[in-house]
Amino acid sequence: MNLTTKERLLLEDQKTHEELCIQKYTNYANLTSDPQLKGMFNNNANIEREHLNTLNQILADQVPQMNQQGSSNQQQQQSQQNQQQGSFMPQGNTQDYKNSDKDLCIDMLSTEKYVSGTYDTAIFEFTDPGARQVLNHIQKEEQQHGEGIFNYMQSNGMYNPQ
Ligand SMILES: [Fe+2]
Ligand SMILES: [Fe+2]
């Protein structure tokens, strides 16, 4: 597979995004004191590392096999998040989460939303169907990261969509 200049530039951009995600998730895992959020951030950081490796493989003209990219870790993580804590809020004005944790979640949710969008745009420029599939798989995982954060926020009363 000979990558076009445009494909190479797009892959380099995505590498920058993945590096940013790794850095943010790693830093934020250290900033939060909630073990559940820490676990999710560390888990996501690992998946972003896999994404970065995959991008490097494509740049080296090696499109990875799709079925080797299991993320069973992530599935476990998500079912953990689904344990319903309901939208219970303690009496009075105290909230059951830290504002700093909410800020971390909002930042990561925005970042994932942006990165997912850039994968979507990049995919349209690829000539190789295998590369498209791999990028599509990564994009799906970015959406799963967003879903995990969304669910965490919802179950902790940080976000109540009407
Ligand atoms: Fe990623
Ligand atoms: Fe992600």
C-alpha cells in the first residue's frame, strides 16, 4: 500500500491527537481521587496507546488485522460503569462528586468528540479499504470512550440530559 501525501499528513495529525489523549488520560488519572474514574482514565490511556501503535503501523505500510484488536478490557470497564448508582443526590447543597472530577470529564468528553470527528474526516480520504476499516474501528472506540464518560457523569449526577 502506497500512502498518498494527504493520507500521511492525516495520519500524522491523528498521531498528535492520540498522544494528547494518552497524556491527558494519564495526567487526569493521577488528578482524580475516585477509583472508578481513575480506572476508566487509565484503561482509556491504554487503548489510546494501542491507537497510536496502529497509526504507526499504517504509516509503516502495515495495515493491522482487524480481529486482532480486541478491547475486552474496555468492555469490562463499561459494564462496571453501568452499575446503577441512580441519580441520588444527598440532601442539602452538597453534591456527591468533586467539581474538579466533573471538569476532567467535560474536558475528556470534548476531546473524544473532537478526535472522533477528525477520524471521520480522515477516513473519507483513504484509498485502501483495509486502512478505512482500521480507522473506523478506532473511531468506534473513541465513541465508546465518550459513552463511558457520559455514563459516568450521568450516574454520578454530573450531567442530566433532559
Ligand atoms: Fe484514540
Ligand atoms: Fe479515545
